[in-house]
Amino acid sequence: MPEKLQPGPLAEEISLLAAAFFSFHLLLAYLADHLSIHLSFALSSMVSLFLVVTYLRLVVGMRFAAVEAATAQFLYLVLFSYAFFFKGFTGLAVTIGSVVTLFVVIQMAGKIRWSERFR
């Protein structure tokens, strides 16, 4: 018989991952009071990426952590946040990122044989 998914362990893993993501915002907010904004941004990005990759390597393996997760975090946390440095172009940068993401997703989804998946 299939077992019902226990939410406790899953919620714990998600919470730890969310805290590693949040470290970027927390560090940036406080470092910017003491260092240049660009140095604060770089340090916060590196710390957050380090936390996520070192945690996920234990949970899902080094390859996924270093390639898929780090790339996604860099694109959607670091580059998205960096778009705010380009006054007047933030919306355009986010829109371009969204359109490129949509392109990648529909290309991946186009290869899936949905009739076979939902049998």
C-alpha cells in the first residue's frame, strides 16, 4: 500500500533551503550600511549560493546542487535582484528574463509525450 507523505521532514528541508535563500536579503540589508552596495551585493550573493549548494549537495547530490540549483539561484535571485541597479530598465530586464524562462519551459514541455504521462 502506498504511504501517505509525511509533511514534517519535507517542510524541514524546504525551511532550511528558504533560510539559505533569505540570507541574501538579510546580509545585503545590513552589509550595505557598512560596505559599498556592490561589494555588499557580491558578498551576499556568494554566501547565499554557498549555503544553498552545500546544503543541497547533502540532500540531492553535488551535481544537482552545483549545476541546476546554483544556476537557477544565480539567474532568479542574483540577476533578478541586480536588475534593480539599472534604474529605468528593471521592468525590461525582468520581462526579458520571464520571456526567456517561458521559452525554455515550453521547449522542455514540447518534448514530453503527455498522453503517455497521464496513462
